[in-house]
Amino acid sequence: MITVPIFISALILPLFQKFWKPIAILSLLLTAFFVETIFSTVLLAVLFTVVLHLEDIGKGVQTLLLGVASLYILQSSTLLEFVISFEALSIISFILLSDMKRVEESEATISLFIMGAISTGVIFLGVAIYSLGGGSVDEVVGLHGELALFGIVITILGVFYKFSLIPMHNWAVVTYSKGEYSNIAIISGVVKSVIVLASFQFFEPILGELSTLFIVLAMASMLFGNISALFQKRVSKILAYSSIAHAGYLLLPFIAVESEFAKVGIEYLAIAYILMQTSSFLLLDILKIENLDDLKGLGSRNPILALLFSVQLLSLGGVPLLAGFISKGVAFYSLIDINLWWLALFAFLNSALSLGYYGWIIKFIYFDNGNGEKIEVGKSKLISQYILFFGTLFFGIFAGVVVQ
């Protein structure tokens, strides 16, 4: 029922071409009164900022439908509901990227579509094996024997393509670096965060059985993502490899599921990531840049955008008093709580390594002279960034809001 305002507004939006944005915003505000979790509230706030940023009514409709699917998957109580909601998010992602204006965008779309199709096949195979092993798609997942557990493992691996974990990461490098930035902000920020949190909540009863697999995937993703990002010159590609590394961080609460801090850790990570990643790619869309050299002199060309971008990058790197720092801190502590201190140390060192390439981007913004002209930004897009900026600050300072 809570998704009714968003769903109805998505249906009627094409009838109100000139007023589509106020209608979309109103539906999101109405829905915010009915959600009960902190993450759902943050999700609606981020969708609000995306609508403010967008200029195309078609993308506005898809953003609202994505909000409906996101709220549904977060409330999934059976395997069937989870799979259907997951596929709905995937299909909307395909549609978002289908409006191709450049050759590079076609590469991004095809890469996402092929990987998504493979993922769907893997998920359905896993569900079929789970059913043969005694599990039911009309119930919450549980342990029903070795065959059923194997089916769930296959299903989770199919879901993990959205995480951009190794070895299911290559599509993210292509799609994130070549797709239209506003679309990637939704796919890499909103969709990924929602699926990560929903997967933890839904598969929590059996996560403890798969900790060894998760440790291998997390360590490989963190190390590969951070090292690869160090050698990139294209800003979107740096953020793409950064997202692979962050997939490893997002997997840490899955490993520490037996800790009482794991639930807080995954929710905090999802909140921080949706704010940081969405803001970063929306800023790239405003700046219309490709390579690091395009950022030269941004500090003087538009000091406000330079500050907003720098703060989000520092938060991604885990600098104190920002959401990225607290979220990683809780996740690391959940590992220490179950005596996996060596994995927490490994993750901490990787987070420190990431400051190398985030700092390199900031160096181009403030310490290199550029010949570019002043950058003008529309009020709605600037307001959108202010909301994401204050969200990153708020959850970096007031940790008790999530922890309690």
C-alpha cells in the first residue's frame, strides 16, 4: 500500500508534461509519511534528488517505478517476491540505459543487458534446484538439506552480479564508465544499495553457512578494485573500480552475520553508499567531464561543485565525520566482534589505499590550473546536490540515528 502514491503518479505523469516534476516530488513526499525504516526514508530522499536533477519525463517515470520496485524488494517475505522484485529492478535498469545517444552508451547498455540475462538464468536455475531440494518459493529461505543449500548459493551468486563483485564485475567497468552519468547514478547508487540491503535481510538465515565464500569474494573485490582504480585516468572509470572495491566492503556484514552489529553495519553502509555514489555520478553529469584533466581548475571555476564533489570523494574514502567513515567503522567492528580482526585490518588497509586515487582527483580539482570557463548550474540540480551533501554530513556526525 505504501507504494500507491508513487505508482499512480508514474502512470499519470505522461498526461502532465509540464507539471511532471512537481507531481513526482509530491508522490515521493506522500510516500515518506508511510515508510518505517531509516533506509527507506533515505531512499525516497535520494529519489527526490534524482527527480530534481532530471529534465526528461521518461526518466522521471522510470525513477518512480524503480522506487516502487525498491520498496517491494525491501519488504520481500518469500523467495518468489524477492526474485520478481529483483527482476523488476533489473528491467527498469535496462530501460533507463536504452535511450542511447552515443556509441559508448550502446556498449554500456549491451554489457548490462547481457550480464543481466545471464544473471536471470542463474537465479532461476538456483531457485529450481532449491525447490528440488525441498525448499518452497512461497516461504522465507531456510536450510532444507545440501541440495537446497546449493540452490540458494547459485541464486545468491546470480544476485551478486548487481553487487559488481569479482568475478561478476566486468559489466560494471563498462557500464559505469560509458553510460550516461545520470542513469549510472541511479543504477550504481540506488539499485545497488537497495539490492545489497534487501539481500542481507532476506538471506540472513543461511548467510552463516557461506562465510568462507564471502570472505574470498570480499577480499578479492576490495584489492582488485582499489589497485585497478589507481591506474585510471578517466574519472568515471575510477569510480567504477571504486564501486567494485565498495562491493567488498558491502559484503563484510554478510560475513559477520553472527555479530549483533552486522544489521546496523549493512544498513549504515547502504545509506552511506546510496548518498555518496548517487551524488558523485550526478556531479559528473553536471560537469560533463571525461578525464582527470577536465577537472583542472574546478576549484576556481565553480567552488561550490568542487567542495561538494570533494566531500563525497572523501566520504567514499572513509574520512572521519562523514557517512562513509562511520559506516565502514561499524562494518569493521562487526568483524572484530566475531574475532575476524585480520579481515577488518585488511579492509581498513584497503580503505586507506583508496584515499590515494580519491586524493588524486581532489589534487586535479584544487591544485592544477585549468583554462576552462566558469561552470553554471541550475537551481534544482544544485538543491539536489545540497540534499545529498547534508545527508552525507548528517549520517557522519549523528551515528546514533542509525545505531539506535
